[in-house]
Amino acid sequence: MSEEKHHHFFHHHKEDQSSTEIDYAKKEKHHKHMEQLGELGAVAAGAYALHEKHKAKKDPENAHSHKVKEEIAATVAVGSVGYVFHEHHEKKDAKKHGHHH
């Protein structure tokens, strides 16, 4: 591989931006993506909880196991919603700071 084709993954900075300057648009986009992933996690965990609730009714022999899984999935869904709120506020802060500068 020639010298020109080497990739430098570490310490890569834009030439026109100082290392102390914060890119608020980039932060806003990052928090938007994290918020969307949190929403996806909440929906998936909620769907799994409903699935386990259904299995508990259909499989009475293992109902306790399904109910435990349902409760855990429901707890994960609630936690995901909390994370979504957190990221939503982080996104709003980044947007607010980005418009002030």
C-alpha cells in the first residue's frame, strides 16, 4: 500500500474547526438518533411483553416463567421511555445552544 492510501483513524480533526469548538448540529443529530433508537427499544420491549403475556395464557404449565419474562420486558420498555425523554431533552439543549452561537 502506498503512503498516500494510509488511513489515520485516530486524532482526525477538521482543519477549519478548533478542538474546543462544539458542533451543536452534530450533537443534535446524535441525540435525535439515540432518541429514535430508544423509541425502537421501547416498542420492541413492549411487543415482547405482550407476546409473553399471550404465551402465559396459552401455556399454563409454564405461565410463571412467561409472566416473569413479561414483567422484565415491561420494565425494559419503561426504562427505554425514560431514556427517550432524556435524549429528547439533550437534543433540545443542543438545538438551543446551536441557535445561540
